[in-house]
Amino acid sequence: MNSRDDALGRTRDERHRFPGHVYSQVIPEPDEIRPGGRPPWADLAPAARRGLSVERVARVLARRGQAGPPPEPPPVPGDPDGDAPGASVLVALFDEGGEARVVLTRRSRTLRAHRGEVALPGGRGEAGETPWETALREAREEVGLDPASVRPLGWLTPLSTRVAPAAIVPVVGALSSRPSLEAQPDEVERVFTVPLSDLLAEDAFLEERWRREGSPGLDDEGFFPIYFYRVPGDLLWGATARVLTDLLTMVAGDLALGDPPQPGG
């Protein structure tokens, strides 16, 4: 394979990885890229992907045993003793127009790491904090979200990244209405919200398979999946996309089952 071309026919110097979609980030190029798989919800009818409420998310988490506080995250590669400081992110959801929306930020371009990337509010924990306390503190510092306005719903699968081997614990919370938020400019360039149903929409999701020399892969050839979501004016990828894919995969499975009968119905 030509060192300047990947399996999708793109040069290493190509800045816009998704022709026709406008976004402000420059996505890094690994040593090799291959096409990925279909979205986990590919067989779900488009009409069934609408009307996703916060209450439905809460029911799915409860049914999977993921309501309440998260358990201690397991050791992760690169930190078998759990010595590195952990981190937590907040998946803050609220209903508007019949759809659950998630709060997202675009990180400041002055930061040392992940500059300009779309992220969930969150960051590293402090001594004695639980993942829930970390996520609420960081959300208050980054976007001014009042911790008292967030109702805990549950947690998602902990994950780690190449640059942060310690576990990142995603926690899910509900807001009663659209919050009044203000980006803290030293950390956040922009704060915005996206309906979960838009992330489930046709052509929103893309998976690639990446390989990097010296980095472990998840298959026999050393490739690992990278998820992307096209959102208006931006691109969601990396750890944030992994967290939301975990949530959306769970919810899509529930949507495929249809609405269960309600008590007394």
C-alpha cells in the first residue's frame, strides 16, 4: 500500500476526511485505515429511531443493571495497579420536542490535549471523589451546569484511551429541561446539544478500522475500530463517540423491541 494512501483511497495529507461535511477539526491519520462495519442499529427502521426519551434511556439502564452508582472500574492496559488518576464524563440528557438531547462541548484550541475536539463535560478526578462527583464538578467548571439540577440515571462501560490509560467512567444524568449553560473559555470553546435520534439517523455514523505501528489492536492484524458521528458543523469521534455508541447500541436494542405494554393498559 502506498504510504500516502489508505484503503479508502485518501491521501495522508487530506484534511477533510468526510467530503461534503463541514467541520473544524483536523483528524489524525494512522498508519493504515480500512472501512469499518455498519452501525449496530442499521436494521432499525428510520421511523423507529425517533421519539427517544430520557425516560426510555433510564429504563434501559435499569433493565441492564446499570442504574445507580458505577462499580469500581477494572484495571486497564497500561495501568494494571490502578495508580493513574481516573476520570469521569457526564452524559447529560434532557427532553425537548419529544427527543432526548445530549450536552456536548468543543474543547478550547489552547489546551495541550484534544484541542478543538467535541467532548462530553468531564475530566480527571480529585482525591476522594466518586466518578459522579467528578463529572458534576467538571460540568460546573466547564459549562456552568448546576449539580443540583442533575438527576442520576446510571453509568456506561468504563473505557481508556492511548493518551489516558486510566479508566474513564461515563455517568448518565437527566435534566428537567434545557439548561442555561455558559462555556468557560479557558477549557471550552462552544457548548451545544444534539438529539440522540440525530446520531441514530442514516449517514450520521461511520466506523473505520485503524492500525498504528507500536499500538496494540483488537484483531489479528492489529486493527481497532474508530467511530465517527457527523453533527451540524462538527464531527464527533474518539472516546466521546465510543461512550455514545455504547449508549446508543443499548437503546437501539430496546427500540427494536418496540414499546412494552404499560401497567393497567
